[in-house]
Amino acid sequence: MRRFISAVLLVIGLLFAMPDSYALAKDADFIDVRVGKTYAILDRVLLSSRGGFSLVNKGDKESKLMNIDSNRIYVSISFTDSRSLDIFDASNNYITTIPADGSLVLGPEEGSISTAGISYRGYIGFISGTSGLILINHVDVESYLYGVVPKEIPPLSSEEALKAQAVAARSFVYNSLKKHAAEGYNLCDTTHCQAYGGLDGEHPNTNMAVDDTFGLVATYNGLPANTVYHSSSGGHTENSEKVWATAIPYLRAVNDPFSTNGPNSSWSVVLAAHEIEDKLKAEGYDIGRVEGISIKERSESGRVTLMEIIGSRDSVELTGAQFRTLMGAITFKSTLFYIGDEAVYNSGVLYATDSRRKSELEVTRRGFSVIGKNGETTNISAITAIGVSGIKTFGIKNVETVMDDEYLITGKGFGHGVGMSQYGAIEMAKQGYTFEEILKHYYRNIELTIFYR
């Protein structure tokens, strides 16, 4: 006869019943993180652990409900009841049945649990949904952060930058505990929440940064701040309402010179007219042949807030964020961009220079050329120019390839631009700023508070 553990005897846990004040109960430092793919109804999930498994209640992990001696077990949705899960050993011998609501979790007798080639600290639970079986890593916040911080910032960065990232990631957790409450868990393991690599993704440097800032959270008016972050601001961060329509008092645009020389501080891409047309049409905008693109509004930080794409039959207005999503957010790295000739020289006159004199240079979308003493014209791949922002060197090779039916777009920064610039934080740390100074530069008027012990 099957050994069925009744859900009536189980205590669900405290995660989704946390009060608005975020006062922490004994077990509230554990969170549920969705990991891996969703398994189909008939799939079997393999779990491995060196010393076998223990079955426990999330709300009372000190009391074991069952010991499982097998180092490898399979979990699948029960054939007789989709609200239940069957557990088998490696030889396909039936062990027990448990509810498929995530209230019971499997912990390792030794070390960690591995599934789909990834190892995790803490416990593994399961939720059976309409789309299939969802895996949950029930893990304490600090162990979770071990697997987050090295996925979000290069682990060889300066110590203070790693600490700033650890505090920002921890604060984000406590601000976002209800982000996936409707689905039955707190956070997912993708950049929709925070990238999470489990035990295998950890690095000693970032583990130390988490330990050195244990429990430290950025708060505003006593509550955990929504400490969003991005790769690089390109020189100026953005107000939250320009990206998400809601003005958040600590997510204010700040001048960010620390983000002007790092990775992705500048970028360029050439878009063919037909590529823009095809992507617009896929979204329901059939404007005919693209004949021009006009920037209509920019925010104070310089990001595009409104633009118009003019077609042979119609035109369409989009926000910069909509256009970025349309073109692909990885290639089209930010909304701080310029189009066409604006991309080559953003206002002001360019001058060709040598060691003795300067002379005005004509600029076109086709690029630059130099006429020598013999009258021959030579194309060049780069030029040093004096403009309104000082002396800069412009690469020309991308400009030369732009045809009449293409648009050269250059931009600055990578990401939404709100909150902390990660490469800005790295540069600040290199210049001797502490992690507290870094955080208070990007998040205005926050406090740093030990949130739990």
C-alpha cells in the first residue's frame, strides 16, 4: 500500500504571509527560487545527493518526515492524481507519494542536491502547474546570494564593487519576495529577477563579499529598496519613471562619469531598412518602406523617450524602450542612442587636425576621406576631432559600410539605465570609493541596515 503523507498534516511555511513591515519570522530568511526548465507531465526528474535524502516540511525543517537512502531518486507527477508526486529510487522502486504544492522539500543528507547537471545548496521542492512540473530551490537568502553575485558582476572585480553588488542583490530579494507569488514561489533564476547559478556558479571572491555584508540591506523609509541595477549607464543614469512610469524617490538620475570608459560604454549597429520594416510588421505596424527615422524627445539623461519611424504608407511613434525591444535588447544595448549623421557627430563642427593646424571637415553618412598633395582621395578608418565635448577619436569603418537603405546607430551604455551601474561601481571601487559610497551615489537617500541575523 502506498505511503501517502497527507497535506493536512503539513505546515505550508511563512514566505507568502510576511507582513508589509517585513518583520522577519524565524524561517523567513528562506526563499523559494524557481530553477531550471519546466518538466512535461510525463517527465521524470532525476535528483542526486551523496548521502541520500531527507524529506522535510518547509515550515519545520528540524523534524525529518522520512530518510531516503538512495543517492539517486526520480520524481514525477503521479499517474493517479496530478496534485501528487511519486518518488522512486534509481532501480525504479516506489518510495512514497507527496503533495505537488511545494510544501514538502527534499534535502541532502550530505553536501548538496544536483539536478540537470547543476548543484544547489538548501532543498529542492516541486510544484505541479498547468504547464508541467516546476522545480523550486528552497534556500536561505545568503546561500542564494552566493549563486547570484558572480552571475551579475565579474567576480574578479574590486572588493568594494563586489560588496556593493551583494548588498544591491540582497536588497532586491527582500523588495521582491512577492514577485512570483501568484505562481507559488518568490523569484526565478533568470534576469527577470536575478541570474542564479546555484552552487556551481559560486566564486570565493563573491562568497566573501556576501559574508562581509551579511544581512545588510539598502532601505528607504524603513523598507527594503528596489535596488535595480544595470551593466553600464553610458555616463548618466535615468529616472525610474522614464523607464517604468513610476517615480521612485531613490531611483533618481545621477551624473555617472564612472561609466564612460568601461565595457559597453559605447556601441554601434547598422540596421537595414527591411529589417526594421519586418520587425514592425511582425508587431502589427505595416508602414510600408522605411524612409526615415526621427528622434522627437529625449530625457534629461539623453535617452530617447519618443521617436518616429516614417514609412511610404504610414508612420509610427515608439518610445526608445519599445524600439530597443523591437530590435533586440542584446544587440541594441540601451535607449541612449543616436541615428544617422547624429550618430557620427552629435552636434558641433568636426575638424581634421594634425600637429600644426586644423581645418573644417565635411562629414557625410558615407564617412571621411582625405585629399593628399597629389590630389588623390584616401579613405581613413579613424579621425581625431575637436567637438563640443572635447577631443575624441571616431572610428570610421562602420560608417563607410552604411548604404542608403541602412541606418547607422551608435549608443552609450548597456541596460535600462536605472539604479546602479555595475561597471560604474567597478570603476568607483578602483578609485577608492567604499561600497557604502557606491550605493549611496546610485540610490539616493537610502540607509544601510542590518535586516536580519
